[in-house]
Amino acid sequence: MISIENISKWYGDFRVLSNCTTSVRKGEVVVVCGPSGSGKSTLIKCVNGLEPVQEGKITVDGDEVTAKRANLTALRSRIGMVFQHFELYPHMSVLENLCLAQEKVLGRGRKEAVVRAEKLLTRVGMEDHAKKYPSQLSGGQQQRIAIARSLAMDPIAMLFDEPTSALDPEMIKEVLDVMIELAQEGMTMMVVTHEMGFARKVADRVIFMDEGAIVEDRPTNDFFDNPESERAEDFLSKILGH
Amino acid sequence: MADFDFNVIWSSLPFLWQGLQLSLWLTFLSIIGGIVLGTLLALARLSGILPLSLIAATYVNLIRSVPLILVIFWFYFLVPLVLGRPIGSFYSALIAFVLFEAAYYSEIMRAGIQSVKRGQIHAGQSTGLNYWQIQRYVVLPQAFRNMIPILVTQGIILFQDTSLVFVVSLRDFMTASSIVARTEGRLVEMYLFAAVVYFVICFSGSMLVRSLKSRMST
């Protein structure tokens, strides 16, 4: 489904990604973790072409994202993405947030878009908030709506960029619950997160990154029980140790 | 005070009102035209396409380096030469105002567009919206909203500047007041009255800006 081959990326002289290679199969859930500044968010943003890469090749469902003439808008419409800071459109109601791309990109009629939006709002437990504006909602609620907004496009895969990092602790669960449900339904997911409980529960594989490189890429249980690298061991002891 | 005769104002109100209407109408149309053209200039400048942004930047810097009155003169004399026929004082003044104000509005809109977080653009991109759709539905509405107080402030300045149209013999409020002042020989009263009217309109505008600002900050 997603294949990342040997990609490298620089900001000026600074190398943020070096020779990263991995892949995500259909229906697989892959968690990407690592210390801050390790390049994990950058990696996931390269998958739908939000960040360009200088070297290497990324393909999603057979289409090359990194090709010079790639039709990125068409490609992105098929991959959902959820951001750390939700990025709901503040000037639109919840319902409008969910309908905009459905209507403008997929060409759905108003009625069809609203029906789909309402169904997804119910699914994330936000059906009573359709008319509200993002500023009237808590972070957890906003993030659940952001997930619904992505799902409204019927994506073939979902990318999550630290979806719970900006949330108060008591709101993390409500967002993770939605993600767990999504994973259990067979959605292909690539998730940058520090939520190791989530990883243990639903991830098929864990990718550990450090200094722009993929250090470990292994089945979940192997990674937690028996990390190969010292850096991963160190990271795990810090993040699980408290 | 006994020498003052404020009746002259009362008797020439219809005449002055006509002048004020012209001032307001010119202001209104110039704001609309200026914002539309200014937004296009701002988009061109931020487009990342070098020739486009260069043209827009040159235009803005050029216009901002000449006095408005010169631009009004230009178009009064230039447009008939280009079109081969006169278009009247009002339209030539309107064109001058729109083109002049667009340079200022484009700088305001540019700041507004840049005030929209990058994440918002990413959100639009990630759902497959194209460049124009993102600008139209995501960036510009937010840019515009963030900039409303400054846009209104610029509108107040524009309203004051409409008094310059006397140079192309348009009868705006200021010109009408002058005419009455001179023909009736009541200079002090009329200019005092004109000042009061400008003050009331512009100060109301400033109050509007203040209330908009406080409403937006909550």
C-alpha cells in the first residue's frame, strides 16, 4: 500500500531524513516513534507529499508520490491525514469542515455530503455538535472531528501526526478509542505517536527513528520485549519508566 | 459669535448631501475594487512564481511612491488618450482610486494571508483541495477576517482622500462645501461644518474598528 524506498531529505545543510526505507501493507497499522527531532513527523508528511524529498521514492497504492509530475491533489484526496494541532477550519462550522472537500474534491452533492458527515460525526460521538464552531469545542472533540473530516473522503489509508500530543491527558483516551476502533476495522494506518499503550494494543509493527534514520522496524512484540538497539532500549526505558 | 450665520448650512443641505453621496459612493466602490485587486496582487506576490511576484511587487512599490493626486491626474488625462474617448471625471477618479488603493490593500492582504497558519494549508492539501480552492475556502476567509480592522482603517483614510477629486472638478462633499462657502461668503461656518461632518464619519469608523478589535480578541 505504502512503500518508502531510500528517501533522504535536507533542510539546507541539515539532513532530516537519511536513507529511510519501509513499507505499510494494506490493513496494517504501523506506529512510528522516536525522540523529538528524530524526523518521524517529517517522514509521515513525505508520504502524502506535504514535504518534498530530495532523494528516494515513495509510492502509495501504485502511484508515485515523489514523481516530478505526480498528481498530488488526486493522490492526497485518497490518503487521510490527522495533525497534532487538529487544523480544523476555524471559520466554518463542524458540518462545513466535514463537507468542504467532499463537495469540492469528490464532487458529492450537498445532501450526500451532509449524510456522510452526519454518519461520521455519530461514529466519533460528536453528532450533537454539527452546528458548532471549532473554538467552542475541547481539544479532544476537535481531534475526533478532524478524524471524521479525513474519513469523509473515504481514504484508502490514514496518516496520524502525533494526534494526541497537543491534548490534555484526560482527553487522550477519547481520541485513541476512535483510532483503536478504526484500526480494528482494518484501516491501513501510519501513526506517529508516543502512546506506547496504543502501539502495543493495535500496531502490527513499530518503527523507531533517531537522527533522521530508521533504527528499528520490527513486529510490535519483538520491539517492546526485545529491542535490538541501545537507542531504542534507552528511549523505551525513558518513556515507559514513569 | 453674533456674526456667525449657520442658516446657510440648513439652506444648502440638499446640495451638500449630493456632494456627500458622491464622496461615500466613491469611497465604497474604491474599497471594493481596491480589496479585490489588492487581494489578487497579494496572491501574485506570494505565488512563488517569480515573474508574477516581481510584477506585483514592482506595481505596489511604484504606486506607493507617488502621491495620490498625481495618480488622479494621470488617469484623468491618460485614460481618454488610451481609450480614444473621455470617460468622465467620476470614472477616471474611480479607476485612479482603485489602482492606488489596491497597492495598500495588497500589503494588508499579504500580511493577512501570511497570518494564516501553515497547518491550515496542510489540512486543505491533505484532503485533496487544489491551490485555488485552498485560497478561496481556507486561507482568504481567515486572512480577510484577521485584517478587517486594518481594512476599515484604510477605508477611513480613503474616505478622507476622496476630497482630492476637486482637481478633476468632481463635486464631492468638500468641493460642495467650498462652493457654498465662497458663493455665500460664509467661509468659517462652512469649513467648520465640513470638519464636523468628516470628524463624525471618520470617528464613527474608528469606533467601529475598536469594537471589531475587541470582539475579535475575545
